[in-house]
Amino acid sequence: MAGTDRNSAEVVLVTGSSGFIGRAVIRRLARGSRIIGFDRDGGPHPPPEAECIGVDLTSDESVRAAFERVRYAYGGQIASVIHLAAYYDFSGEASPLYDEITVRGTGRLLGALQAFDVDQFVFSSTMLVHAPCQPGERINEEWPLDPKWDYPRSKVATEELIRRERGRIRSVSLRIAGVYGDDCHSIPLANQMQRIYERKLTSKLFPGDISRGQAFVHLDDVVEAIARTIEHRQQLGPDETFLIGEPETLSYDELQRSFGRLIHDEEWETRVIPKALAKTGAWLEDQVPGEEPFIKPWMIDLADDHYALDIGRAHTILGWTPQRSLRETLPRMVKNLKSDPLRFYKTNTLEAPSWLEQSAVSKK
């Protein structure tokens, strides 16, 4: 914001500040605010627009020391805390870290914040806390909760903790759809692209209803939703919830066909296979030494889940509507994959096959 006095600008604290969403949030909010970035001790730093304060959310002492630094450098007033830090694991294995980091770590933050004058606490939740819907239906904020695995279960538990322990701080839970960017940065989408790009057998098989799908939302639109949540904080109630996602949900079949055309200029037919057969195949693939397979047996039970969102509340109260769409971004994603496959693989933490690495070497 032009002409803003940096010493008088409002203070915003962002946890998980070096992550995919955190970095983008900091760059957006730094235009008019002083930004504090909380992230793991010894981990990557947030963008230079934020002061980096190392903190271990599993440690009372670490959280206490971090807030001592906040008070010393920024005083006792905080406009908004954007809480993005959480434990996330696609293995499906149970982990105590969901409770220790996501749930109890949030409790430590809220406990320390009671000594500050905080306008707002914004929690990054997920649409997956809700039960799936049927095609033609749309999930709103009142839709039943039915988290299917440990990640969304930890978000439900954390939302409940925030309501109990927020004290006088206004809280907002943003239940966000699957986040993606121009370089993908979405674990399920990147792995789907990889299977088709490498023409794997599994790229033409699916253990569920291919007419169903899950809602997504572009990183830029998530950042804007967070910015508007801060801007409207004085008009919001003490405990708010908003669904953040795109109104169009592409089916698995639509994604398959789009990737097939864009990557190989082919019609990509997908065959539906029984879940029992898919689970056996996933288990066998998991036993083979080498690359860790993405598809795990637990995912197969969720293959029929459908998530389409009603974002009317975010539009009405926050004035937020997504400006990007997954459908329009798919060609850009594929262009980035095809123009530099190894960079795309590295960006999305994919293991490149030997033939791709050899091809890259031969071109040098």
C-alpha cells in the first residue's frame, strides 16, 4: 500500500509461512501489513517480506519464546493470525503428529495469544471435513460432517478446539478445496498427470465412478479469500465458517480426457475396475522395491466420493468469487510439464523415470 508507514501498519502473523500457500499469502499481505512468519526451527524461511521466527508447535517452551519475540518487536496488538501450519501425510498411516501438531499445536498458539490483543484467528481447514455429496448436490457450510481419514479428522478436532479456547478472539475456519497452481502443486493432480505422461497401466484404470470428482481452487484465489477475510474482520461474527473453492467440479473422467488430449493428443479412455482388484494391485505395487506408489489401498474406498461446493456464503459476506478455474489452467499446467519435464517433476516432488532423466541429459 503506497505511503503506508511500516511502523504503524497492522501486524499479521502467518504460521506455515514457508509453505506453498504461506509464501503467497505473505507476498500479498506485505503490501500493507507488517508480517511475522512462524515456521519450523531449521526449516526453510518465508519470503523476505516477513520476519522469520522459528517455532516448534509441539513445544510449550518454543511457542512461549516465539511470542516473547513478537511482543518485543511488534507490541501486543495483532490484526490477524493466519494459521496454515498442520501435519499432512498421504500415506494413510495413523500418526500421533496429527494430534500433536495440528490439534494441540493450535491449542498452544491460542493459549499464548490470550495475552495479546488479537482481532482475528483464521484457521486453514478443508472441505473434506464434510460428508461427500451426490452429483447434482452442493455442499454448504451446514452440510453434515463426516471426515473419512486422519487429515480431515484432525481439522474437525481443531475447529472444535478453536471454538472452545479462542476466548475473546474472533475465529474463522476456511474449509478449502484442493489447492493448485499453474505448476500444479497438487499431489493428486500431479500424480494423475505423471501416470498419463508416462503411459502407465494405472493411468487407464479407476476403481470408482468416473463421473464423480472433487472441487479445486487456484492458489491466487485462496490468497484473495484470506485477504478479504482479514479486510472484513470487523464485520464478521465471533465464529465464522466459509467454504472456499470453485463452483465447477470436474469429474475424474473429464480430467483424464483433458490430460490425455493435452499431453498426448489422444482420447484417453478410462476403464472402471472392481475395488477388490484395485486394492490387491495397490498392495502388490507397494511391496515392489523402488519408487513409492502414490495410490494406496485406503484411497480406493474413497474413489466414489464427490465434492461440489456452494460458495454463496463466501460471495455474500466476503465478496469473494474465484477468478481462476481448473479447466482453464489445465493447458498451462501441461505446457509447463512438457516444456521442462524434470523441473515439473522436481517442483511436484515426483520421481522421474530413468528414461526421462536420460532424455534430459542427451539434450544438453
